[in-house]
Amino acid sequence: MKTHCIALLLTVLCAAAHADVDADTARKLAAVKALALSPARISPEQVSNALEVKLAEKCADVTEPGAGNYHVCIYRPGEEDNQPLAFLGYKTVNRDAAEDTGGVVMFMAHADRQCLRPEDLIKVFQSTPVASASPAFPEPTLPYIPVHTYQFVFPGHSDSEMHVRVVQTGDCINTVELIRN
């Protein structure tokens, strides 16, 4: 009887957690799609405008043995984003001051506030996910929780030039990253 009650409670909680995404999450996912489909390279100004947020810049020069010199900039929101799909920042990597070699727009989903699921992204991106080229592995010291990675590749682009990488733990999405090279 106790097991039956727990199963019923979990079913009710999961159904409640999978309500449609909130307006802020829908807006951010639409912004990700717009940035992905933009013909121009992503810039801090584009990210700032698309997400309607002021960005604070922090840059550093990095030298990696065997790989050379890089100029890395991280643009974080001026105020911490506490929404269910939180914008963490935008990161660029430059081989030199003139050549941008890529950018990543990073989000973290808070499953305790809203369980963002693959179906939610499929609906917004109007695309089916494919297996990720960079799998995620669970922390070996923690109890096993299934971790899945997959990506959305938009028509007219290859996964090497642009994709949305998703990491999912259990039924809910953890991170969403627009990666544009």
C-alpha cells in the first residue's frame, strides 16, 4: 500500500512539473533559435538584444601548450538570472584580436522550478534532436542517474558550424548551449 501511494504521488508530481513552459523560458528559447538562424556571427550585442539583458564583460589571454594563444571573453548578465531557464552567459574564444573562432550561449534549467523536456525544445526549434558528438558522463562518485546528451542542428547548417547542445539528467533538461563556430 505504501509503495502504491508513493507511485501515485510521484505520478501527480511529474504531471504537475511538466506543464507548458513559462513565458520567460519560451522567450529565451525563441531567442536561441533566432541567434542560431542569424546569418551573421553571434556578437555580444546580438546576445544582449535577443535576451534583453545587459552584459558585463570579463576577458583574459590564455596560452595553452601545443594549442597556442587565445583571447577568451565571458559576458555574464549584469544581474543573476533566477528564472527556470537561467541565462548564464556568452563566451567567445579568439585566436587573435581579429578572428573570432566561436561562441557559446549558455543556459541552465532548474528542474525544481520547471521540468524542461525534449518535447518542449522540439516544439520551439521545429527540429528533431540527434546524438551529440560530445557525450556527458555522470559523476562516478554519485548514485547512478541517467545522463543523456543530444543536439539540435538547424537546416542549412552543419553540426560543426552551429548546433544547440543539450544535457539531460533523468527526464529533465539541465543545460542548453548554442554553440556557433
